Amino acid sequence: MFGSFFKQLFFGKQVEDQKIKLRQEAKEIILKANEEALHIKTEAERQAQKNLAEALDVEKRIATERQQIDEKEKTLSSEKLLLEKEKQSLTDIKKSVEEKRDQILQKLETIAQMTKDQAKQLLLQGWEEKLKADVARRITQAEEDVKRTVDEKAKHLLVDAMRYGATDVTAEYTLSVVHLPSDEFKGRIIGKEGRNIRAFEVATGVDVDLEEEGVIKISSFDAIRREVARTALEKLIKDGRIQPPRIEEIVAKTKEEVEKTIFKAGEELAHKVGVFNLPVELIKLLGRFKYRFSYGQNMIIHTLEETRIGIALAHELKADVNVVKLGCLFHDIGKVINDKEGSHIDLGVELLKKYRFPQKVIDTVASHHEDVPLNSLEAVIVYISDAVSGGRPGARHEDFEEYLKRIKTIEDVAKTKKGVKEAFALQAGRELRVIVRPDEMTDDDTVILAAKIKQELEEKFDVFPGQIKTTIIREYRTESTTKI
């Protein structure tokens, strides 16, 4: 019983202590809250005073500005009144001057016995005679300034456009080389009685040279065939099974791979110049530019460079950019059409007509070598872009002696004909100008001469980049000299 009593007493003391502790904590919390409330109140009063001071300052500035505005309005009103007075004064002066002028004119008409219009006409005629020389001189000077400005502008325009070109040259080769792991592969490539090498040449359409040690040389003027042959031969050497059936299988697969590469190259070229959704056949033909060269200049590089130059010029000259872009992209498309005969210009025009391209685009392709007249600004831009890309230093190369030999051959064809005085091959041999003696040939004879030269040139050049235009010039002159 006593244990229960002491236990209650003990717990009662603990409860009392806990209450005291809680009261102390409550007091501390209340004190802390009071301090925070006081701090918040003080801060709020300080911020309110600050806001009040700012509001008073703003009000003071507004009052000052309003006062300034009122003063300006007063000043403007005074100036307006002054201007109205001056305007009225000028009006009165003008009226007085006109009255005096009319009086003077009446007196002059009476004295000179001429009307005002007659006197005016006489005065203008006199000044016109005096100013004629000055006007002519100024017109001439203005024309010279315009020409000088146009020439400078044209130079800057071309230089700026050429920055979009200036790509590197990819050299043209007619020979590909495949390195052999060892010379024993030559025997396996040749095969029994040469059947393997014959099967390979038939399947690829190339010539294979095995004479040099450690390498096999593949030669062909068709770069696509040469690429198929090179890739297929490397696969055969790696595979090791070199026999006619396997050769045909590998060559067929390689042709498919090369066709895919060609399609990808054509798609990339079109996309780089901003042309999309072209027919599949046109993309394949553009891809063939990857393996086509003109005087050592790769046609993908040339086309990309020319198109960029053309687009830049079109923007500067406010021409139709889309027409220029398509004209530059397809200007040489006829060079990769191998299943038809004709010049690359005629083949390109025919192809674009087939796919219903706009006539302005077709005209740019038809005239980019000036075979037909340049009939639009876009055609001129395509022509210039092609000339800049192909004619810039380093863009194209070929054997210089062969070039001179070809030019000389073209000129000699004309020089050997009767009645020819001079012959000049121009534009890298694309044009032949023949000057004949007028006393030895008639106009009808020149027509026959042009046909003969054309026929002989076609016989001498089975393959030529573009057409050779022959122009016969017959000029008759009569001269006489006076005695001293």
C-alpha cells in the first residue's frame, strides 16, 4: 500500500516538473514570437516610410515636369503667334512683288512689242544654245561614271560569288591499281588457260594488266566500270574463291553496291544545293557525276561549285534563284546519258523536256555553251557560273601538248581548204572562226565550205567535249588612197 502511495507521489512530481518545463518553453516561444512580430512591424514601418519617400519624390518630379511642360506650351504659343505674324507679312510681301512684276512685264511688252510668252521662248532658246555644250559634257561624264561604277560593281559581284566555289581539283585517272598480298594471287586470278581473267574482263568490261610485280592495273575510260572492277577484284582476293561463277556473282553484287553509291552521291549533290524530291532517274544520273570527269575536273565538284556561284549571283542580281539553281545543277546532265547519241546539250534539253521542267530552266541548259542565244538573265548567270568554275586557275587540267595538238588540228582542217585566209580555234576548240578571201569565194561557196569543215571535223574527232561551231566570215573591202 505504501509502495503504491510513493509511486503516485513520484509520478505526480514528474508531472508537475513537466508542466513547469512546458510553461517555460511556452513563455520562450511567446517571447520569440513577440520579438519576431516587433521585428516585422519595425521592418514594415521602415519599408512604408521608404515607399512614402519614393512616392513623394515621384510626385515632386511629376510636378516639376508638369511645370516644364506648361512653360514649353507657353513658349510654343508665343512662337506660333510670331510665326503667324511672319507668315502674314510674307504673304503681303509676295502679293506686292507679284503686282510689281506684272507692272514691269506690261511695260516690257509695250517697249519690246512682244508678248510674255514670246519673250520667254526667245530667252529659253538663247539659254539652250549656251547650255548645249555643258549638257553634252555632263552626259558624257555621267556615262563614263556609270560605266566605271558598273565595271567595279561587276568585279566585286563576281569575286564575291567566286568565294562559294574554289574547291579542290580531283584528278582524272583512266587507271586503277589493286595491290596483291603476294604474287601467287596472279596465277589464281589468271586461272587455268586464262579462263578466270577472261571471265573477269567480260563481266566488268575492263582491261586487266598483270605485268607489273605486286599490283594489278585495271584500265578503262568508263570510271564506273573501273570502280566496279576494282572493288570486285579486291573482294575476290579477300574471298580467295576465284572462279568464273564466283566472279560473275561478285561482279553482279558489286554493280548493285556501286549503283547504290551513285544514287546516294546524286541525292547528296541535289540536297547540298537545295533541290529535293527529284525523280529517281534524275538522281541516278546526277550520281554518275561522281565517276565522270571533264578535263580532269570531277563533275560533282564542278556542278556543286557552279551552282553555288550561280545562286550567289542570282541573289545579288535579283534573278529567279530556283531557275538558276536548276539550270546549274542540270547543265551537264547530258554528259552522263550513254544510251543515246547527240551532244550533251541536246541530250540534256531532251531529258528536261521529258520531265516537264519549266522552259526557262531548259533555255539555260540549251544556251550554257552559247549554242543558242542567251535569252534571259538566268541563262547569262548559268553561262557565267559555268565559265568561272571551269575556267578558274587549277580547276581543270590536261596534257598541254595534247591540247595544242587538238587546237592545231582543228585550225588545220580549215586552213587546208581553198580560199581560206585565216582560221582561229576559240573557246578551247569549241568554236572555229574561218576568214575567207572574198575575191576567191562567193557567199554560196562559204555555205559549202562550212559543211565540208563540219564533216571533216566529225571524222577526225570521234569524241569531243561539246560541239564545234564553225563560223565562216567573208568581208569585202574596197580601198583607195589620195595622192599627197
